[in-house]
Amino acid sequence: MEYKTNSQRGLNTHCTHTGEIPDPVYRGSVSPIYPSTSYEYEDVDIKRYPRYFNTPNQEGVARKIAALEKAEDALVFGSGMAAISTALLSFLRQGDHVILPESIYGGTFHLATTQFPRQGISFDFVRTSQIPEIQSAIRPNTRVIYLESPSNPTLELTDLSAVSRIAAEQGILTMMDNTFASPVNQNPLEWGIDLAIHSATKYMGGHSDLCAGAIAGRSELIESIWNTAICYGGNLSDYSVWMLERSLKTLGIRVQRQNENAGRLASYLSTQDWVERVYYPGLNSFPQFELARRQMRGFGGMLSFTLSEELPAIAFLKALKLVKPAMSLAGVESTALQPSQTSHSLMPVGKRLELGITDQLIRFSAGIEELNDIVADLEQARNWVGERQNSL
Ligand SMILES: *Cc1c(COP(=O)(O)O)cnc(C)c1O
């Protein structure tokens, strides 16, 4: 389970090469796929089996992800939720308490609210951007503090080193869903967080065509998770793991481009009178800009903005031609959605509005297209909707 990673390598070299499987027979340039579910066991020190997370392709990709997260080890899962549920259930047991962010991914919210009560695990949702709220939620039986930063959809940040310091003092484990930032922009382990978790369906996959998850951390923690993981069986299949390796080769350049597009788009939107508010950690005007600069290397490909009242969000989304109104995020194509009607539709209206998630809020996932074409699309949608509104 222990991997030696050449930590001297830089980001894009890890993306391209770390964990690749040599092909000494044919000298092919890419890792061969090993679909075997059965491996001879004599004279070898490892028993390979897909659900043991140790086929050659699974191990290779885990090694690449460990390198990207600056971790000793990693495991690759069949979905982000397989990674999240396995991570949490590896450490939480009956009687334990866990602190979760108020603006948490919907699937993780569902996991906590529907599954934890049956297992005797208690939880509190707090605004993790407010350190005192975390401190006052800590109980003697708090076992895990779970974080997401930036949050969905308002990109609120949590001070990772402050949380990890508090948690370490009290022997509490910290986990962080790093999906939105990707390892290109932020490494939670560098700030003392114990485990970095990903929905690899998003930036790691990056082409909206594969579902996967990952956890990275110290070997001893990954070993504990592995013991639970082989029971739940949430491993990723051979072909998908190979696809994930292929996708990760371009993670660095994709995300760097998405950062650039999102940053420039956020600046542009901030100057527009048809936009009331822009949420992007890389804007000078973002309330947590200093924290963003401290703990993130890049500000990410996700931004949100509130349209002014004259432009109904549903009509605006429908009028877009290049940008797809789509669920999910992080693909090479730009997508947009209205959180109040999709990801946050089940949240009570009062709570939703308190978090700034009005019907006019649009969440935007920047792709890799030419920025001018994205802006032109937003402008034509704005003009089209604006003219129709005026003629009403
Ligand atoms: C999509 C997503 C998940 C869940 O991942 P799946 O691959 O869909 O299981 C978890 N966290 C965040 C932040 C996500 O965006």
C-alpha cells in the first residue's frame, strides 16, 4: 500500500507521468488496461482483486492522485459519494458526533440526515467559515470535522489551518471535500487537514463522461479506510480507472485555463449593470479574498452571480446558446445552472435566502472555450431577455 512518489516533480509532470504502468512487451506509450479479476497468488506478496483496490490500474491512478494531493497514499472509488461515505463511516461509530458545513454538497447532506441517525451517529451543521461556530459545536464525542471550501454555490471559504489546529488539539480527525478547488488550486493536507476527498466525476474527470471518487492522506489513515472500503465494495472498474488516468494527464492545463476564464469572467461580470453581485474568491472585492490568496494557488473555475431583477434567471439560462444549462460541473464545456431550482431545491426557502441562494443566482462552471465566445453568449442572452422584458 505504500507508494514512493518522486516529490521533486512539478504539477503537470505528475499529471502526465506519475503512476503510469510500463509496457515492456510492446513499448506502448500509455498504461495497458488490466481487466483481470483473477491473479495468480503464488510467489507474490500481494493478492490482487478489483475490490481490494489493488489492480495495476487502480494502484497507478491512486499513486498519481496521492502525488497531486501531496499525500502518502490514496484510494480511487466508483463515485465521489462512495469515497465520502466510506471515509466518514471508516471513522464514525455509534455514539460519535460529526461537525458538517451548513452549505454542504446535497448527497453528503442526504448521507448524514438519512443514514447517520440509523447508525447512532449525531451531527451538527455549522457555518464553517465562522471558526467560533465550529468551536462551540465541538462536544466530547466529536470524532470528525468535515469541510468543503470553496462552498457550493456561494464559494464561501473555510480557514483550513485554523480548523486543523483546533481539531488537532482535541484529537479530532479533519476531512475535506476538495472537489471544487481540485488539487491544482489547493492541497488541504498542506494546511494540516487529514484527508482530502474528491468527486473525480468533476475536475479530475473533466469531460463530463466518467463517475469516480478518491481519498488521499497519510498511509495509516488510508489503511484504515481500505479495511472499510473492501467491505462496502465501492471500487472503480478497470475501464473507468483507465479513463481517469487519461483525464488526469490534462488536469493541470485544463484547470489552469478554467481558473483564467473564471477569473476574467468574474471581473467582466463585476462591471455589468445587469449583474447585482458576483461571487468569486479571486476578486479583490470578495470578502475572503485574503484567505483565498493564502490557502489557494488558483481561485478555481467556479463562480456565481446574481442577475438583476429585470432579467429572470430561467429565461436567461434558456436564451444561452453556447453555454449549456446543465447539472454537474467542471467539464471542458462551460455550464450554468440555477441552484434554487436544482441543487438546492429541497432546502427550506428561508435557509436558502439566508445563504444568498435567490432565484436570480446563477452558478457558472467555466470551461476551456475562448473567453470572448463565452462573454458574447452571455451578452446575447442578456440582450434577448432584456428586449423581451421591455416589450412586455
Ligand atoms: C458531485 C459532488 C460530489 C459527489 O460526487 P459523485 O461523483 O456524484 O458521487 C461530492 N462533493 C461535491 C462538492 C460534488 O460536486
